[in-house]
Amino acid sequence: MWADTDTSVDYLNYSEVAELVAEMVGSERLLPLSLGVFGTWGTGKSSILNLVRANLAAGGDKYIFVEFDAWLYQDFDDARAALMAVIAKVLLDAAPDGFKEKAKSLYGRVNKLRLLGFAAEGGAALFGLPTFGLLRKGIDGVADYVAGDADDEDARAVKGAAGEVRDKAKGILGPKEKRSPPEEITAFRAEFKEVLSGLGKTLVVVIDNIDRCTPPNAIHTLEAIRLFLFLPQTAFIITADEDMVRHAVSTHFHNPSERLIQDYLDKLIQVPVRVPRLGVQEVRAYMLLLFAEAAGVEEGRLGALRSYLVDQLRQAWKPDARFGVDDALRVLQPPDPAALRVTLDLADRMAPLLAYSANVKGNPRIIKRMLNVVRMRASIARKRAMPLDEAVIAKLVLFERCTAAGAVDALHDAINASAGKPAFFVRLEKAGADAGDVEGACPEPMRPYLPFIRDWAVLEPPLAGIDLRPAVYLARETVPLRVVAASMSAAASKAVEVLSDLRTASSPAARAALAAVDPTEHVPIMDVLVRDMRRDTDWSRARRDFTGATVLADTSPEAAAVLMRFISSLGLPKRPAWMSSLLKDKPWSEA
């Protein structure tokens, strides 16, 4: 399995984007700079940041890095004050002895700005600065005063909170200091500029996870950046899902026009860089590397494959810049090429579906999670000695990921209802690219996904003829296996299995299975058969489960009555010819 975290290793040719960002940050003529790395969840924004930092660090000790996780501070600290404090603390730690006092003064000024918000307590603090709970205990008392219900306890709460603020202030503000926030902000910027100039380095502030914050906290973090904008030797890199940030701006400012939202973002983020969506080649390269890594390929050979694939991706614009499994094996030189080829072939075949599927869209985090599900289920299958190949598991997991719950339910129901071998797989895999044949073979809930299913059905390995019930068992968090009544005997359970997949009504196996069953279990068996038949709504073709049900009905009048009620409930305008043929001359069908 693979760690579901960001990485500092380039699997996707993101080093090209990282180099572009690092080049802009490293250009003194572009500073000060605010730069946005935009992409949806899981596309690799944090990994790009890791590559940017490594790229800049390789240029020598010219940068001071500040990493600020906006989500981490949410609900624990004010986003603006927290960002200022983190930056000031990093500068204090980096300052040489000659600048320690100045850096300490800068750090202390953050506390002053926090405190200056206290005077406006009672609603929002002055300039939006928080009080961090110092007066929170007095708020309920103030509310009671306003409502006219105050008592001695409320008075003590308000006085106590006010006293606590006064005590805190003594350690921050001198008795004669003016408490002007604008003056403190101006002084903060001046000291910040002086300290950074003395250090002789560029400050690179990376702000991550802003799109995970609530709209107010996201806006507060963006607003905090304004304090540092246009100060020399500074670069801000903000990673976010652009749509989420737009939503935060829209919510905070009460649904302004799209133009105003764009203007607001343009003022704060000068250069937007968007994470490129992965195409088939990028997904193929990513999966080849993941599978090679999981196979335990020696690190040196894995690095060689990574370099080769990144180089090929950078030349993707050339018509001859192609690569495949043979190229990967040539670079890796594994001791057992045949064993590794099996998994690499699977990656190669799955790449187009993962790149184009609407539910995946080449998202590397989704791909990795999907492959982890495959590995987890394959591990369980091995431990329980299930006769199930990992490629089969992968194909079914791919179906789960690229369709919706209704389609997955229909597939699993069909597997459960046909002893693990749905007949429509034969039709699907023979249909190939014929859209009409594919549609005719699919149960109704699967039909909205015909373009995907057409490609998926011909993906190796074929599923027709394989008992897929173990695979449904492994996926039981999605759909449970069919369960018979707890009181049903083993013989009755066996009869259900035989009758659900009966080719002919004259089957000796069916007669033998029913002969072993107590007559009192005939109706429960029919109930299970009927329940399973309801899950497959395709009555245009002969059904093995229906054939089995008619054999049981021949044996038991009570079971026959259950089957007839089911047939009536179908509401078929006309019985299909195959059904009429089966029911012809059956006394119980005419009752």
C-alpha cells in the first residue's frame, strides 16, 4: 500500500511547475510577490510546495521559510494574529545576535496588536482583532445586564474579566503608551522591514489549507497577507482550491458579483499558477511508479525510472515521445520481469479510464486511495484463501469508483442473484465497442455510464465465468452478500444456489437438491429466489433464476403461489415468449 500524504518526490512531472514558481520567487526584480497555486483537493498542491522549497533550498542559504497551516489555527487563534506571530517567531529564531532585540520587539508588537482589540470588546474587536477568551467569561454577564436580569454573579463575572484584561495589559503596554492600532501596524511594518533587511534574506511564506477553513477564517488569513504586501524581500505562496476561496469571498461579502470577487483575488494574489490536470500519459507514469515502488524495486532503479518518465512527459509534445510497460521494464531491469509485468500491464490498461472518468479526472490522491483499496482487499483475499486475482479486484474497484451507488448496487445484486456469474458479462465482453449491444446487456441502473462501461468491459481480465461472490464479500462495505434466513438449513441454502443458476428445467442437480430439502422450507427458498429476481429487471431474455423457480413451483403448490404473486407484481404488458414457454401447461400457472 502507499502512504496517503503529500510527497517531496516528483511522480507527475510537477517539478516543471515547481521550477517555474521557484524561478519567480528567486527573481529579486519580481519581489515582493504573492503567488497562488490553485488546484482541487488531491491534485498535488502540497507536493508542489515541497518541490518548490527543495528547489529554492538548493540555491543556497538565501531564504527564510515560514510554513503556515491556516486550518491548524482555526478555532484556536485569530488567523491574522496567528500568521503575524508565526512570521515574527521565525524571524526571531533566524536573527543573529545583533538583531535579536529588534526581532524581539517585532514579536512583542504582535501581542500589542492583539491587546489593542480589547477596547472594542462587546461585539467585534477593534479592527477585527480577537481577545482570545479574556473577556469571554464576562459576555454572559453583559447579556444579562442588557436583558435586565443581572445579579451579583453577573457583576462579578464582568468585573473579573475586566480585571484579567487589565492584568494582561500591564505586561505588554507601558502606562503611558498610546493604544492606536494604526500606529502599531505602521510600526510593525517598519520593524519587519528593518529586521528582514538586516538578515539579508528573502522571506518565503507558504500558506496551505486555506480552502479547508470556514469562510471567515479564510478571509481573515487573506486579509493578514495585506500587512506584508509590498514589503521588500517577501514572497507569499498560497495554495488553495480556487472555487473554495471564491465561495469564501462570496459568503463573507454577501454574494458580490463575479467581477468583484475576481478583483478582490487579483489584489491579493498577483500570479495565479494552476496545477495541470493529468492526462493519460501522466496517469500511466504515476501508476507505473507506484506499482514498481510497491513491488520493492531497488531505490536506484526506481529513481532511474522516475527520471526516465519525467523526461518523457516533458517531451510529450513530440509525436515519438511515448512509453509503455516494455520501456519501464527495460529501465527497471527486475530479477523477475514476468511477475512485475502483470501489475504494470494492469496500470497501463487502467490509465485511460482513470484519466477520463468523471469521478476521478486523473486526481492522483483519488488514484492512490483506489489502489490502496485494491491492495487491502487483495491482502484479505490471500489471508482467507479466496480464489480471486488482484486484477479482478482492481477491475471491480474501478467500477465502484467510476460509477455511482445505484450502478454498483445493480452489479452486486446481479452477482448475488446468479451464483456469482452474471450472464450479462458474456454479452458485455462480446459487445466490444457496439453501444447498442452494451446498452442491451446492462441492467437499467448501469446505463447512465455506458461510455465508461463499454471501455471497462473489455479491460483485462474478462469477468465472464468467474465466481465474483468473493469480490462482493470483500466489498461488503458497499453492498452485502445475499444472506438467507438464519434458520434455513444447509440443504436449503444449497438448493437456493442450484436453482438460482439453473440451465434447464430437467436438471438432475435441481431434483437432487430439492429432494434433500424438508418440504417446510420450500416457501422460504422461493422467497429468497423471488427477492433476488426483483433485483434484475431485465425480462427480455431467458432467466436461469426464473427457470429454477418454476422447478420449485412444480414441487410445492405453496411455493408456486408465491411465484405467481411475483409474476403478477411485475406488471409486464405481455409475457415474453421464453416465459410463456416455461409456464405452458403448468397447472399452478393457470390458477
